[in-house]
Amino acid sequence: MVKKMANVTLGDGLEVSASELPDPDLLSALGDPPEKVLFFDGTLSLGDDDLDLDALEGVVVVAGDLVTKGDVVNLELDSGSALVVAGALKARNLVVGGARVHVRGALALKNTLLGLGESGSVHVAGNLDARAVFLGGFDFSFGARLRAPVMDYVAENAAADFGPADDFKALIQRDVLVDGDVDVANLIRRVRLSGKTPLTSTANPSRVIIEKAIKKFVDKGKPALEIDRTLTGHDSYNKHV
């Protein structure tokens, strides 16, 4: 495991090859080694700034925590730099389109995890805390405790999780919908500019334990997982990190 170093900024990123990383295992979740790695040897602290994955090339690797009061964002639905964080990721929002995000520690968001489309992914090995997790057919998993209401707004998934379409849409804020469908531009505007979640207060039940999900998340002989304030047990969430 890479030891936590001093705080670094975006200007401290080093362009290295995968073989030059102090811990090559950091890239194991991505499959084939990337040609270009932007490496931050320590905790990346961005203050109030956003981390725009669309503006970077290759794979971004942070050896410590990634901390910002702004957003980590990738708005391209079919592309974006992959992000690997060895520690925890703390931000206001995490908005992901086509990028792949792997967090070995916890993910703590002040507001929302927003997964756009079906090309990208977010996998968290530790706890996940957010006001809401809002997905569009997105590949998403967590390895420990989830404390956030979760909704997949793609119609076929929503029907399975919430029943009749009218009941499902009643859980989404009206300013996100256009002609009854989720509008991505409105969704991003509400989450990033207004700092609000896409979900209504109705979509925030008290603590719920989903036994079916627990059986899929936990290997035999390990302690049971608590899935707090979770609205769905959709199979796309049940892939163990």
C-alpha cells in the first residue's frame, strides 16, 4: 500500500508509465496498463476547485486521499480519464459519464453521486456516504456500508425497482423532468449549480436492510453489511469490488 505523503496540487502531477508507479497494483482494476498515467504522490487537495476529468489525459492516480470542496466531474458520456484513488475521495458532487472511477477507501460526498449513461463506472471499496445516488443504467458498486438513497432513472430498471412509472417519477424533483422524462442538462444543473439532489423528500426512507443484497455483497463467513436508506437492490449494484 502506498504511504500517505504530504498534500499535493494539480501542478504536482507527474506523467509516468504504469511500470513506474510505486504500487503497480493501483491499476489492477483497470485491466490492461494504460500508456499514460498522471500520478499524484500523496493527498491531492484542491480547495474549492473542481477536478475536471474531461480536461486530463490518460489515467489519474492519487496515492493518498482526493479532497475538494468542489466537484469531481466527467460530462462526456462515452469518454473521460479514469480515476484511481488509493485513499478516500471527499467532494461536493461526483458526476461521471464515460470515465471509470475506482476508490480504494471511502467515498464521502456532501451532495450527490451522479452516474450518466451506461459507459462509465464507479466502484468504491469502502463506505459510501451521500445525500443521493442517482444513476442512468450506470455500473456502480460499493464494498462496505452505503448511506444514501439510490435511484436508477433508466425506465426498465426503474420499473423493476419502483413499480408503476407514476410512482417512480413522483420521487424525482419536477425541475429535472421534461415531458415526464429525466433531462440530463436539468439534472446536472440541479446537482452542480443549485447544490441540491434530484430526489424528493419522499425518496428518503429511514434505515432499510436488504437481505438479498447482503447475500450478494458479502462472502461466506464475513460480517453482514448494513445498507442504510437504500431504495433499490438492482443487480448492477451487487457486483463486489
